[in-house]
Amino acid sequence: MPDAIVIKQLAHTYRGGAPVLHGLDLTIAEGEFVGLIGLSGAGKSTLLRCINGLITPTGGSCIVLGEAVEKMPESERRLLRRRIGMIFQEFNLVDRLTVLKNVLIGRLGYLPTLSSCLHRFPASDVSLARECLAQVGLTEFEGRRVRDLSGGQKQRVAVARTIAQGAKIILADEATANLDVLTKDEIMDLLKDLVRDTGATVLFSMHDIALARRYCTRIIGLKNGAITFDAAPDQLDDAAVADVLARAEHGAMK
Amino acid sequence: MKIIAMLSRLVGFLALAALIVWSFVGMEIDRAHLPTGVAAGFSFVGRMIPHGKADFRYDLSLRDQIMQPLLDTIQMAVVGTVAGAIMAFPMSFFAARTSVFPRSLSAAIKSYLNVSRAIPTIVYALIILSAIGLGKTAGSIAIGYVTFISLSKLYAEALESVSQGPIDAVRASGGNSVQVFVYGMMPQVFPHYLATSLYSFEYNLKDSFIVGIVGAGGLGAQLLDSIHEFKLLDTGVIIALLIVLVNVVDYCSYRVRAVFS
């Protein structure tokens, strides 16, 4: 399998803050389902945001789908981001818009600015968005406003949005943290099917160790901005978990 | 530290209590004359209300006199609100504390807005009247300027309360800055913009009465004249119209806000 993400000596320090990432090296192949575990403040979100170029790292390199993100100007990053879906803990949908519109937001990167800002979408994109909604089981909700949905339904809309993007890589930032046990499984199953059907790569930051063991093909432990564990889920024993989640005496804690 | 915090809170509380007591004592309410005063007040209001057919016929006869100034009042409020809102829209982006423009620009604009807001509309009306003369144009400009100032501030506050989440999501799926603005920000601020603009229109209807008093057009002049000339039936009609107008606008704005919430 070709590499989806190659990270070399990645380091990042927020302006006026302590270093968050310290020289990370990481290679993720296409089709992997990677769980990223670690305490809050360990640098998980920062790592994900370096990969899609929302953050420019202060050191090192992220080569995503063969291109070095940190070297790209914003216009090129936009083109790359179309192929990288992102789902969030807080869902981050546009609450006042309909479910269908929120899925269509995944097509914005492919559309001309003027017509898309007038909320005009080509018929082909609308039918694609409907297929994506069918895939996550929300067909009958397309005309509903997002704010009237439950948490699990909202997250399924977010998954449909990344499918509509045609994403090759899906970054999930604690995307199941606000959901109940059964709904967590629904979302994970959707992502697992997506990996199987489209060969997409998933990088999922999470706190739920049991969930990570069940769904991921590989688990990475991040502690104080460095990788301290990287192996298959069956090797993540309780001692390894305790080590990753141990609070260091001098960490990059907030 | 705790003691200092407690002491400063106590001083603040005592100062507030002193202010309230001083204000009420300053009223110099004459208790002996209170009953006759209240009775006089009621009789004043009573004489605004028509009694009998003749009074009603008189009220109706005012129609021609009052209709034009009433329409002027509505026009002033509409023009002032629309012009003020249109100017406030771009201004609010510079006034808001966001990551786009430097903080010093926002601070400078906000202090300008605060200074301008402290001055009542009637003062602006007087200044503009002396520049361009009597009439509703002066009133519209004064109301438009005050609307521009207050909406700039309120719009900016709405922008500052926007949540970053949807903005990140639209950016992360490949949207450009215009698309981020239209899909990530506008849906969040639009209901606030609409509600504050409609509220400002209601407020402007009342303001356009006030500026009329100094001769900037509208019903305000008629209102003041009727009181001075003791034509209290006229006063009653004008006040009734104001009550109806403000409530109709309030109801309409409620319905509009419900649709666009």
C-alpha cells in the first residue's frame, strides 16, 4: 500500500506557548484505521490540524497524499483539503442550514465561488449529496435543520459531508466523545465501511481505549507531544495504556 | 487579596446604595400636594380621550392635518434604519475583535462608536438642522447616523460571539475565504443582525417623533404644539397613533424573526 501520510520531525509551538509537538516521525499507509490515544493536551488535535494545513507547524514536514503541506500556499492547501475530510467532537455543522446543505458544504471546494455563495449547487452534486445521506441512513432528514437533530444524527451528517468530499483521508478529532455507547459504534461502523469500500485512511483521536481496540488496525499513543506507543491493538495491554495516560511531572499541560 | 476584594465589593455596594438614596431624595416629592397632583395628571390624560360624538368628529377632522407628518415619521424611520444598517454592516467587521484585523483598529473604532453613542439623537438633529435647514431630510440623516453607530456596535458583538467550529469545518473541507464567510459565519450572525435591525427600527420610530420636536420633520412638532396650545384631543390622537404604530411594527418584527431564527 502507498503511504497516505508521512510525517518527518514534526514540531509545533503555539505563539507564546510551550512546545506541543516534539519531532514526531510517523508513516501511515492507505487504508489504515489508526487510533490516536493520549491525554488532553498531548498534541492530538495539533497533529491532526498540521495534516490538513489548518496549522503550519513550526518545524518538520507533513507529506500528505504525496505533497508537503507546510510548503503549500493557502490556495493549494484548499485543493488538498478537498480530499481530507474532518469530523469533530462538537460536530461543527451549520445549525441553521438543512441537513442536505450541510452535506453540500463538502462540495464547496469543487465549485465556483459566486454560484456556491448564492446557494446554487449543480444537480449532480445534489444527487451525490443525497446518495451520501442514504449511505449514513438519513435520507428522510434531508430537509430538516441540523439543530433539530440528535448528537448521533449530527455526527452522521458530518460523516456524509466527508463522503461527499470524496475524501481519501478522514481526520476525526474526538468525534465520538459526545455520543452514547451505541451511537459511538454506529459512527465507527460507518467509518469502517468507508475504509473497506473506498480504501480511505482514517486517523482518529480518541479517549475510549476499548473502542480503539475494537475498531483500529493500529494504535498510536501520544504523550507530551511525542509518540510513545505504536503497534497493533492486540499489543496495547493495560501497562501500555497506563504508560500513555500517565501524567508527566513536566509536560506541556495547559 | 481576599480582604481587598471583599472591601472593594463593599465600597461598590455602598456607593450604589448612596446613589439610589440621593436620587430619590433629590426628587423633592411634595407629599402635601401629591393627591391634587395625581388628580391633575389624570384629568390631563382624561382630556386627551374623546368624550361623545363631537369629540370623535373632531378627532376624525384632524386626519388631513396629521396624515402627512405621520407618513413623514414612518419614512424617516425607514430611511434612517436602512441607511444606518447598510453602513454598519461593513463597519462592524472592522469594529469586531477578530483575528483578521489588528486589535488596535478595533479598539480605535470602538472608542469612536462609544463617544458617538453617548450623544442623543436630538443633538445630532440640531447640528444637521443648522447645516441643511428644517425638514425630514435632516431628521433622516440624524436617525441614520445614530442607527449606524449603534448597529455597528451590536453587529460587531454578534461577530465576536461567533463560534469557530463551523468556520473550521468549512475551511477543513476545502472552502475558500468567501465560502467560509457565507457558510461558516453568516448563518451564525444573520439572526442577530436581523433582530437588532428590527429592534432598531422600532426605536427609530420613537426617535423620529423626538427629532420632530426640534423641527426635523414628522409628528413630533404637532405633538409639542398640541400640548403647548392645550389642544389635548390632538395630543391624544397623536399618542394613540404612536402606540398603534410601535405595536404593529413590534408584531411584524416578531413574525419576521420567527421565520428567520
